[in-house]
Amino acid sequence: MAKNHVIVLTNLKSKIQESKLPQHIAIIMDGNGRWAKKQNKLRVFGHENGAKSVKEVVEASAEIGIKHLTLYAFSTENWNRPKLEVQTLMKLLVSSLKKEMSHLHKNNIKLNTIGDIQSLPKKVYQELMDVIELTKNNTHMTLTVALSYGSRDELINSLKEIAIKVKNNIISPEKIDESVINQHLYTHNLPDVDLLIRTSGEQRISNFLLWQIAYAELYFTDVLWPDFKKQDLYVAINDYQQRERRFGKTSEQIKTTQK
Ligand code: IPE
Ligand code: IPE
Ligand code: MG
């Protein structure tokens, strides 16, 4: 790597302000297929290289001090992809989990999942359970992987659970508020998303965390997921830190409370 390039990268990392770190970053990891196609390779090749970016981003986030990182790995809609692609993605998941579990544990990272994980192949489910069990007491960062995840599916599930509790007089309808809904989502133990990143140039949400991104800052980049490296994450965080999060208030109000 050229010396100048190294300096730029170091600066990007050191420019990140610790006091303004996003507590929760969520990423829609998109563009594996197009990345492979550009090189006349099969889509699977893109997914394999996408796994390397996952490793980079997990490491970078833990190094900077991000408390919660959530990665969209497989959506409820992705079940409609060709059977072979789905099978390969599942196999890749098992092998990545096997390969990375000790590394995650050594770095004090806790693995968590959101989504209909019961619908995953047994092998994937078992491997996930093993890593979740191994890392359950880790405290440095929570890595949440969204698998067979759909936000609408999540909302339907939570509404059903709440409806049953209302029917059984456990909750009264008047008591249903944001916190009750939060408690019944797959993300019940996570804070709201502060920064949502989507790679590959697409500017859509694709059924990801609809409720939880209500006030997230959105960051879209043309970089395809297998090309997304540590410095790309630093760029996104630097961009986030330039923004003023007003939560409905005026800029003046925000500036006075900051003083
Ligand atoms: C993201 O890359 C990975 C998954 C959705 C599993 P894609 O496979 O969607 O890649 P593109 O969008 O076709 O390039
Ligand atoms: C979203 O990517 C799901 C994941 C990144 C896992 P897709 O590539 O499936 O999204 P759409 O269908 O193009 O919106
Ligand atoms: Mg895609």
C-alpha cells in the first residue's frame, strides 16, 4: 500500500469522534451478485467474498467501540432465490460461523440473531445456537445477524403476541405504547438504529428494521459489499458525525442543549 494512502486511512479513523459514535449501526450488505458478475464469476463467488467484508466490518466496529452492529444477511424474500444459491448461502453461513466463533469469543463479541431462525436448515440453526451459547456473556459488542428476517414478519409476530396477552388480560389495550411494541420485536434487547448503511447503490430498505430505523441516519454508497472495507466504514461514520440529529426539534434547540 502506498504511504500516502496509509496516511489518509489513518486520518479517517482518527477523525472519528468517540463522543459522537453511533451506538447501533445496521448494514444492508448488498451487491455480492453484481460484484461477481463484473468479473464473469458465479454469484456464489460474490457471497464468498462478501463474507470477508463481514469480518472486516465486525473487526473495525469492535475496534472503534461500536456497541451494536446488525447485519442483514438473508431476508424473508431471499427464500425466493434459486435453490442452489439459497443452499450455498446457508453452507457459507455454517462455515463462516465455524471459522469465526473462537475469534468472536476472544474479542468479547456476543452473537445474536433476529428473524425466523426456526425456518433455517437444522445445521445452520444448530451452529448459530452453539455460537450464541459460547458468546452469551460477552460484553464488548453485540453482533446481530438478521436471518430469514423481514420487518413485516417481525411486526406481525409482535402483534400476535400482544393480541394474545390482551386476550388473556396480561396487558390492557390502553397500556400499549412504544415500549410494549419494542419489547415484542426480535430486537427487544437492542437500542434503535442510529446509522443505517446500504451498499451497492440501491436506495431502498427492503423490509429491514422498519420500526427501528424511524430516526436513523441513512447512508447509501455505491461500493459493492465485497469491496466494502474498514475505511469505507470509517467514511460512513465520519459522514454520520457531520449530521445534526434533530428528532423533530429545531437546530437552535439542539445547539443549546449541546452546550
Ligand atoms: C447481497 O448481495 C447478499 C444477499 C442478499 C444474500 P446480492 O446477492 O443481493 O447481490 P446483488 O444485489 O444481486 O448484486
Ligand atoms: C436485501 O438485499 C437483503 C439482504 C442484504 C440480505 P436484496 O438484494 O435481497 O434486496 P432487493 O430485493 O434487491 O431489494
Ligand atoms: Mg441485492
